[in-house]
Amino acid sequence: MGSLDLSDSEKFLLASSIEELVFLTEKASEVQRTIAFHAEGNGEAKLLMTIPGIDYYSAMTILGEIGDIARFSSPKKLVSYAGLAPRMRESGNSSIKGGISKEGSSVLRWILVSAVHSILRCRKGNGRLKKFYLHLIRRRKPKQVAVVATAKKLLRIIYAMLTEGEKYREGDDLLAYRKIRRMRSAATSVTPKDISKNLERLRGKVDILGGGYAVK
């Protein structure tokens, strides 16, 4: 294997970049352990984790963006809050549906789309969601359109689960158990000092992302 012929300044910049990458990786791990600690005591997070493709990190992100599910009177209201409702435009005496509005919580939209990609990779569970996605693909819908539509369907399912306090009906119990076990393993490795320090960092992240709820 060949070596790079770098100047002293280039070597310094490379070393600094590597050091920063290591630092950020360590901090990301600390934050994830803090999230796992709080997810371990959150019944709603465990409920969402029965959905294949959703782990403690995505569950807590979803819950953090939604807040109290009771403030949404219908799944349609929640879909609109996530910016997944179609944009409507008037033409004469008719209304025409366009693409999604992309208004509301961009973080919630992002985590739902990420969850859909994970769901589509899962071998077990989520038959209903996979069938819905594949149905759209067979109708020659673009993949991204099908993913976003599936994210909207997933959010409606999440609304029903949180409202009724029921686990995901098509979930795989063994897979859910493994996710819970990984979460508990991560949660037990965090110290009280880590929790306090990382909660401050998370509060800053929520402010930057424009989240409407404080991390407590």
C-alpha cells in the first residue's frame, strides 16, 4: 500500500480532523446511551419499539416531536403536523392535490422516512406496510413517493397505538425483545454525570432543530 506525501500543514489538518471525528463519535455514543436510559423507563417508547424498524433512538425522537398524543384530535391532524399531508391548490371550482406540504416538524418527517427504510429491510413483521409500499411501486409510483406515503401510513398506525395503548399487531416478539435488551444494555452503561451532561447537550440540539418540547 502506498503512502501519502503530505506537507506539515496538511499532516496537521489531517490529524486535527481525525481527532475531531473520534471526539464526535465518542460524544454521539454518550448521547445514545443517555437516550437509552430514558427510553428504558418510557412505556410509550417500548410500545413503539414493537414496530420492526423502530429502535429506542427513533422511538424517543418520534415521541419527543409528537409530545402528548392527546393534543391531536385525529390522525389527520398529526399527519398535517408532520408535514405529510398533501398540498392543496384551487383550480376553478375544484381542488387539486399536490405533493406533501413539508410544513410542521421536519425532524418527525425525517425519522419516519428513516424508519420506513428500516422497515422495508426487516424480514419479519410489517406485512401491511410492505404490501402498501410494493402496491405503490407496482403502480409505477416513484420510490421516494412510495416511501413518503408509507411514512404517512406508519404515522397513522403510531397514532392508533399511542391513543389505544396497544403494541404493533404485526410485530415480531423476539425482535422486540432483542431491541429492549440492547436498549437496557446501553442504559446501564451510562452514569448520572453522563445523563446530566448530555441532557444539556440534547436541550441545545432541540433548540437548534426547532423542536417544540424541552428535554426533561
